[in-house]
Amino acid sequence: MGTAAATDRRTTAMDADAIDEYGIPIIPDPADAASRKRQAIIDAALAEFLAEGYSAASMDAITRGSGVSKATIYKHFGSKERLFLAVIGGVLPKTYADLEPSNSTIADAPDLRAALIGLATDWARILLRPDIMKLRRLVIGEIDRFPQLGQLWYRVTYDMNNVPLIEAVTELSARGVLDAPDPTLAVQQLVGVTVGVPQLVRTFSPDAEIDDEELTQLIGSGVDLFLARYARS
């Protein structure tokens, strides 16, 4: 599923019980005043779910935070479970839509090492943002109950981040700059030894301090490892 499909999937059905390919409710867009109420519910629900998780989240707190009645919440979303899936499933593509690092210049960079370090560093700073880390932890914490959110998260982030980089690695291999017979595997390894390191630390240790110097060192070391394996001498 591409990012456009992820964004547009919620407007393609009017059935109150409709779900997308991940099992996430498709909530039709309301009109005008109802739309404002819907957004107030989404904002309040997101804040509550991020703070408390699914099980401990209070529908009463969401009602107070949204300024609408509980009956209105159930009218729009049907149940707490559908509210959670619709809110988190809706915010994931939107959260990442404006956070895509630019991979378009990698294939033409005069200094590939510097370009990869710059890309991975920018990417890591995005992924380490507190709001994104909270969302990540929430999805991980609820993945047994809502595996569809994990599938959506993977697809959205893969399409937006890995795919353009795979295309760049494929082009660099065709030009003889890299020797990467499997560009997909090469990119997965690059991500794992650069962005994946600080992201893993901050996922399970939210208060861990990773300053710019440490981040640059981690990512530079990972890029060197990648190039040692794939760069043509």
C-alpha cells in the first residue's frame, strides 16, 4: 500500500462497519459542525491513549477533553476499540507524511559517505522526536491486541523511507558505485546499523540522552560498516 492509499483509504467506504486491508475502521468524513466535533474527539482520544495506553484510557476523560457527549463519541466511532484503531490508524500516515527524509540526492551525491551520514542523521532526529517515540511505544505496547496497527506502521514507514533509498542503492549499484546484489537487504542493514541503534535505545529507555556528537558517531560508524561491505574499491 502506497502512502496515497494510506491517506485516502478512510474516505472510500460509507459502511459503518467497513475496515481497510489492515482491519482498521474506515470512518467517513463528516460535514462542517460534525467534522469539528470529530476532530475534537480525535485530539482528545489521541492525548488520552498516548498518556494511558488502550486499557487504562478513560472514555470519560476523552469525553471531557473533547467537549462533546459520550453519546456523540459512540455515534461517530461505535466503540472504544474502533475509536482507538481509527485514531491511531489515522494519525500514523499523517504523522509520517511530512517527515520523509530526502533520498533523491543520494544517487548523485559527490560524497556518498557524507550524504548517507547526513540522511541517516536527519532521519534519526525525526524518529527520536518525543511525539513519534510515544506513538511508537503505544503501538508496540498494544501490538498483541491490535496487530493491524503494527502492520500499518511497517508499511507506511517502509514506503516513505526505505523504498526511495532502495531505488538509490539500486541505481548506484547499476553505475558501479556500490556492489549490492540485493538492494532491499542492503538498505535494511544500513537502517539497522544507523537509525536503528538510537531508535532502539530511546524506545525502551525514554530518558536516555543521545547528544548530537554521540548520534553523529553512531551513524558515521554504521555508514562506514555499510560502505565497507558494499562500496566498490
